[in-house]
Amino acid sequence: MRDGLVRQRHRTLRLLGSLLLVAVGVGVTQAAPARAADPTPLDRVVPAPASAEPGGAPYRITRGTHIRVDGSREARGVAEYLADLLRPSTGYRLPVTTHGRGGIQLRLAHGDFGPEGYRLNSDARSLTISAKTSAGLFHGVQTLRQLLPAAVEKDTVQPGPWLVAGGTIEDTPRYGWRGAMLDVSRHFFTVDEVKRYVDQLALYKFNKLHLHLSDDQGWRIAVDSWPRLATHGGSTEVGGGPGGYYTKAQYKEIVRYAATRHLEVVPEIDMPGHTNAALASYAELNCDGVAPPLYTGTEVGFSSLCVGKEITYDFVDDVIRELAALTPGRYLHIGGDEAHSTSHEDYVKFMDRVQPVVAKYGKTVVGWHQLTGATPAKGALAQYWGLDRTSPEEKAQVVKAAQSGTGLILSPADRVYLDMKYTKDTPLGLSWAGYVEVQRSYDWDPGAYLPGVPAGAVRGVEAPMWSETLENSGQIEFMAFPRLPGVAELGWSPAATHDWERYKVRLAAQAERWDALGIQWYRSPQVPWGAAGQ
């Protein structure tokens, strides 16, 4: 009976949350379509391309268009993705073939593209995307999407015409790490909800999906050797909802789906703090041998694995071993933040024991930047989540680690934490890092953010989405859009292209596409939405 009441309450909260978004001005627009004679300019894309040279007549997708590939399995996979994307709205067959000339061509080719770059060339006869890798072709396809009318995103036949401006784009990313984190621990999100976010990330050329799989409020991945982690530790969430967890098959499905969108999944097991769900599941992980109750609040810093017990390291080894076996990507995130209940001495001891376990199972360590207070393993990455106002001593510790070879992922909380409120009136989110409007989230340079950090130490950027106040896809989207595309641009585009005044115009043009995709978004007064803001 109680379970039924809890589920009913959860559904009611989700409905109220969605209605609240509508009440405060979530973007749902009736923007007029662009005139057929005016294809989208090549430089209107987000993230901004490295180079865009307009010229010549536009290419037009017609009923007779074929998508031609070079015969490689990689190119065919991207071509099928493109065809699946275009068929519903155009109503065209768009067969994928290795024969003939003209049409849309996807080619794997030698050239100075880098591992993710591409060239897009459009003229009256053909549209060609060339790249060294399938990832480059895929990113080129995302650019093609944005060059077509926003109606191309709809799942019913639209009138067209489907014009792509003539000219050439040559593009390659600034950074190799362009990530987004989704916290599935404070509130649990289903496989389909995660996939929806993956598709939104793909549109803006993100290449890492960081899943925060464990915290005080919930453990979200099945571990065969410690089954109560999921069945007990995953049985609740913030506010006392039903929680949930991913079976191994479900997690592998997320990993597989992300890979088809060229996103690498980076799983995180946060430790030694943020571990109440694990401690509640197994009494022996506690120093006093007593399991605490499950936790449904939002405070931090009160939990810790027992650093002095050998069983703690048996637990860590088992969890990392099983998770690494499910994860084909290179990285495994071990958390390490807000371990306020762990002494500094124990924290260092714990990290010295745990980092080699990650290497033992073939993965590279990622940790929150508090890892730099210990001794980061060779090749480890530290994810900086401090603020502009973070103490000089803490920043200096991170800078010193970077100077000694530790790579940095930049996620400053008062810039790119997507769960921060836009303003004091935002109905969702938190504000401990301040209010983060769209301009603030965009208007900073990752390469110059921490003075003293060698340029090569900055591996990229990541936008975390913590879920204390978020319960469904619509709420995730409201906090992500319009800030998420700006983070993508910081990670992808050359620093010389970063200019708020020009960017906000390009960003405004994205709103019609979000509407076509059914994305709920925040109408920031800082952006000249035009027809999309009416």
C-alpha cells in the first residue's frame, strides 16, 4: 500500500514540476519558418565551425537524393543514422548506396582532419562530408542538421524545401574532452530518459557522457558480488521516491546507444564520501559495523567508507572490476569530492590504494579536483568544480598538479553546473554556487581560467547536471537549454570565435529546432529570441 502511495506521489510531483515549467515561461514557440530562398548561413552553426567559407549555389535534397558511401562499415553506419534522421520529415526514401555520383556523400579520407574533424562541401550538384574517422563524419552530420530547416527534426512529413547553403566548412575541435554529466543517484532516470539526453548531447558534438552512478541517496548499477548495493541501496532517492537501478544489460544498452552517437560513457562511483547508499546496504563497510538508514535528503559530507578495513578494498576491487568489464571506454571516475568525514591522512591512504585498482582493470583514473590533495596517478585526470571565489590555496594545489602532468577537465560550478538556478525566480535547481545565467555560463575561456596551468594540461570541459531538484526529462531540458550549447562551443570551437554578442544571435536561432524536437527550454532575457521568444 505504501509503495503505491509513494509512486502516486512521485507521479504527481513530476506532473506538477512539468506544469510549473510551463507557468514560468518554458520555451514553446510558434516561430515562423525561414523563407525557402534563404538557407541557413554556414556560420550560423553551434558550436561555431573553425572555418566557414560561403560560396556558390545551395544543395537541395529532393525525392531522388541518394546517400552515397565508400563501402566502409563506419561510413555506412553514419549514413544510415542520417537517413533515419531525414526520412520522417522529408518523406523521401534516401537510399544508402555505394554506387553513382552526386547526392549526399559521406567519405572516409586521408587528410588533416584529426580524430573528430570533418570537411563539409556543398554546391548545386552534391553535398560531401569527408573525415578521417566515423566520429568526424558523425559530427559533420550534426552540422548538416543545423544547416537544414528546423522542421527536419519533426517526425511527420514537412513541406520543405530542404536547402543547404553552398560553400565549405572545415572543422576540428579545440579539446578532446567535451563532456556532460548526469546525476542518476539523487533522482533515478530511466534508460529512455538517458537516451533522450544522449541525443541532445550529440546534436552539439559532445563526446563524453559522465554518469554519476552512486551517492548517499542511491546506488544505480547492479554489482553481482554485492547485490544489495542495487536492491537495497538503489531503492530510494531524494524525497523518498522509488529510486531504481540499472541492470547490467540496461547499463550496456546505455553504453551501446551512446556509442552509436559517438559518446563515450564515463561511469562514476563516488568514494570515499558520498557513500551512504553503500554503507546502508552492507554494515561491514562501516567502521562500527552498523549500517545507517537509507538517506533521502540533500546534505553532503557526512558519509565515509571505512579506510582502515581491508574489506573496504575488497569491495572497491569487486565494484571496479565489474564496472570496468561493462565499460569499453578508457576512463573510470572515482569521485573523491566532499569527503569531509574522512581525515586528510585517510583520504590520501584511500586514494593511494584505489587508484592502482582502476589501472589493474585497464582504466584511467578520473577524480574530482580534491584528488590533487592526494597523489594523482600517472595519467589521471582531475575534474575542477571550484568557483571564481575558490580559495587561492585550493586553486594553487590544482595548478601544481597540472604543472606536474595531471590533466584537467574544467567544470567550474558557477559557470557550467547546469543545475544552478538562472535567477532567484527559477523554480528548479540550487543556488549555492550563485545564479548562472546564459551569458555567465558561456563567457569564459577554459584555456585561461586557471592562471599557471599549462595549455596542454586542459583536456576540455564538462557540464554537470546534479539532480537534487530534477525528476524527469522536461526538467533536465529546462536547466540544460539554453546553457548546454554554450558549453559545447567552449569545448569545440577555436577561442577566437568566442564572442557573446555574436553567439547569442546564433543561439537564438536554435530555439525553433528545440521546439521541433519537443525540448523544454528557458527563455533567458539575455538572448534575442525574436519570434521564438514571443
